[in-house]
Amino acid sequence: MITIIKNEIKISEELLSKIRWACTFSKTNPKIINGALRIIKHTNLAYIEPHRAIINNKLYLFFNEHDYFYIVNLKNKYLLKNLKKFLN
């Protein structure tokens, strides 16, 4: 039987402040969901689930200590400093 262990990863204060700062210009309040580390027990397989933010009914994905964010899936990669442009 496969057992998956889920350990929640807290979003860093630095990343959280950058998201909130970008949202102040578009006057929105993001709904932020912490990411997780998922480990399949008795294997060497693991997956880092990104932090999710729902802003204006659109899904944004973030990783701690990364300079990029993603929209909807991991194929749409953008610089974090340009987040404000996407929210307007």
C-alpha cells in the first residue's frame, strides 16, 4: 500500500509581503494557501507543492525564495517583480 506523507510548508514572510504589496495597487485581497512537501513513504520520491494564491479568481503559484511566479500551471513562468502588471 502506498502511503503519502504531507508536510505543510509555511510561506515566507518576504514572499507574502511581495504578494500583498502587489495586491495593494489592484485593491484586491489574495486568498493564500500554503504549499506542502509530499513524500511517498519507503521510496525516494518527493514533490514540492507550490504556495497558491487566488487573486481576482485566477490561480497564481509561488515557491519560497524563487524570483518567479506561475499562472494556472508551471508552464506559464513570469518574473516576480512583474506581478503588479498582471493584477491590473
